[in-house]
Amino acid sequence: MGATHHATDQPEWVASFFESAEQQRSAASMGMWLFLAQEILFFSGLFMAYIAYRFLYPGTWLSGAEVLNKWMGAANTVVLLTSSLTMVLAIRDLQLNKTASSVRWIWATVGLAGVFLVVKAFEYAHKFHMGIFPGGHYEGGAVEGMAGIFFGIYYTATGLHALHVIIGMGLLGWLAVKVKNGSVTGENDVLAENLGLYWHLVDLVWIFLFPMLYLVK
Amino acid sequence: MTILLNVLVCFGLVAVGICFFILLPTVGQTLVGVFSVVLGEQSFSFLKREESGTVVRRVDNPPPLAVAEAVDHEDDHHHEPASLQTYVGVYGALLLLTVATVGVSELGMVQRHAIFWALVVASAKASLVIAWFMHVKGGPSSTKMILSTTAFFMIVFFAMTMSDLGTRTFAFAEEGNATVLREANREGRLPAGWSEHSGGPTFTSVDVSPKTAYVGTTLTCSATATDINGDITYRWSDGTEGTTYNVTRFDPVGTDITCTVSGLDELLVEGSKMASAKVVPRPDPT
């Protein structure tokens, strides 16, 4: 469909103020990228806090990272990477008009997000049990120095990331319903693509959080 | 001089950032290529020729931008999905890099090397996700523009903050029951009104045995400490490190051989204590 088509020739899912489906798609996609740009800058504030305090309290960071379980972090990395794969496969099948299979891949993504949260919950529970709470509530003895600051940053960064995962699960569930009832199709798939972009961003943030919190010590 | 250094660091980081985004598709393609070779010839083929139903774009000889745009608009369908092999290849490369980064962390490298390699691997993984899963490679130039602008400002943010923090001196000060980090002058002295943190580990005992020695004696230094973060360092008067010291003919009779133990507390403040043994003439055999 070219840009010369009249509004009346457009499918009903193209808004009246767009000249073409392609224009609507690129506008929606660009809007999503602007949102992702904001998300990247928002998370870089957290990364900056991590870097600045690591610079000031190197000893605390060394002993703090010892408490974190590298293998749980690594397992969660694999889970999130796999969920990114199921997400691209969902969009691929949607674009190939294999709706049923696309819906299955979306639910697989939601399921993997759930697995990620369960592992995260075990990690948090273990730390609460040890008396490791953020900031001034820290009462463990496991970490020397400014442990409250280290775990304040740990809980803020991983907690905000987990919040993104929870929101992503809700949005993907909504997408699965929309794909199933036919309001998102291979032709009109920009919602699926944008939610895919959001999901990959959640994965990207974890790709940096994992080595910085769990591995570098 | 410091200002010059800051400016250079800022420009260096910006340059690295720009290179990163220029190289992004290349890094992605290389890693996918490497993984495909591991997987086998069949999955490697998608890099060599375009199969029907794929949007893997040829890097060599790209059409001019205007032509590319026109071609995009002529397409009946906005974009066909990439091949299954591409996605599985990217996924495999991501898994390999995850194994690599965990493996590297097990090597017990010097900390700053460990940080460097962890971030290199994380950036490679991020490049793969951005280029292939998020379809930035072969995507519209507006996306690349937004992404590089974001990266630019992120780097400015990091570089400015770190060049500020890195050019100040800090020292620990006592404030009531708390120890706080305060800005100090270049010599590390705190401003008037602040009492310096009198920290450092407390050495409850330091002992060199035996107390008298002669040529051939092996001295052993032992110490216990509280509030210590890490290991105790044992340093002898001749500059060598270790818990034992062999008295030789180069240690004249009458000298004191000292063992200085030191260590860092949780705030990395150093503390030390000393013990010694005296060199005496070797007793005559009886």
C-alpha cells in the first residue's frame, strides 16, 4: 500500500489522521523508541549511582557482591534471554499469519517472566532471612562497611527491573488476548512489535545488571 | 592539567560510544557468523545468500538511502520476518557469551580487568539484542538516530559525573556514632571541625618467635586482628613479605628484626602493629 491511497481505502484500524498504514506504523514505532530512550536514561541514573558509590566505597562493594548468588543470577539471565527468543518467535509467527502458534509463544514469554520472578523472590527471601534490608534497615552482619548503601542500590535496581517484568507480563497477556481475538494481526502488528521492543529492553537492562551486581567483585 | 585530562576523558568516552554504535551491526553479524559456523553449514547459509522470506540485508553494496526508502515503500508487506536460523543463532551466541562471562568471573582476575571484561561481554550481548532482536539492523534511520542520541547523552552523564568525583579527594570522618565520607583537600586532610576516622583494624596480638635469633634461625610472625577486612600483611624489616624470615649472615649481631603487620578495615582505612626479635651470637656447642 503506497502513500497515495485515500483515507477511505485504508483498513479500519488505520486512524483517520494518518495517510497510510505505513505512516501509522512508523509513527507508533518512533514513539516507542522515544519511550525506550527515556527508559535507558532512567536506568542509567541507577547505573550511575552504582558506579559513583562503588568508586567511594570499593571495600563494601567487594564484600557485598559475595552475598549475591552468582548461579541464581546466571539462571535468571538464561531465562530472560530465552524469553527474548520466544518473543521474537511470537512476532515472527504473527507476521507469517500463524496466529495460534504466535499466541503460544507469547504465553511462553509470560511463563518465563514468571520463572524469572520466582527465582528473584527466592533471592529476596534468602536476603530478608539474613537481615539484609536496604538502607538504614540493614541488620545483617554479613557485609562490612556501608552495606546499607550497597543493598539500597541492589534492591532499587533489581526491584525496578522486576517491576518492569511484572508490567511486561500484564502487557503481554493483553497482547495474547488481542492476537487471539484477531484485533492484532500480521498486517496490523505494530502493538506486538512495540511490546517486543519493551520486552527486549527489560532483557537489556538485566544484561548489564547481572555482571555489575553478581560477577564483578 | 586536570581540566585537560577531564576534557580528554570526555572526548575519549564519546568517541568510544560513537564507535560502538557504528560497529554495532558488524559486531552482531560477526558473533552470529561465529555461532553459525559452530552450528553447521546449513545455518551459516543465511549469511551468504538471501533466502525467500528473510529480511537479512546484504551489507555489501547497499543502495543509496533514497532508493532504499523507495524500495521499502514499494513492498506490499512492510517487512517479512527474519529466518528462524537467524534468531536461534543470535540466541545461541547470547548463551555462549553468558557462559563466557560467568567463566571469566571464576578466573579470579584483578578487579579492574574483571570489570573491563564483564562490560565488554555485556556490551557484545547488548549489541546482539539491539541489532537483531530489536531489528535496529536494517531498520529505519530514525531509530538509529534516537538510539545514538540516547547513548551520547548517557556517556556525557557518566563522563561528567565521574570526572567530577574522580578529581576530588575524600576522607572518612567521625560524626557522632557514624562514619561519613567528607570532601578533603589535596593532602587528604579534612576541613576544620571534622575529626578524622580513627579506624583501621585492631591488632590484638603480634608476636615474633623465637625472641632471640642467630644465623640459621627461622623467625615466625603471628598476629590476630579484629575489624579486619581481608588478609593480614606481614612485612619484615628487610622489606620481604611473609610469615617467616630466615636469619642469615647479613643480619649483624645486635640488630632488631621487626615484623610489621598491617591490614585494612571495612572502610579501607589502614592499621598496623610491630613486633621484633634480636639477633644474638650463635651459642657455642656445649
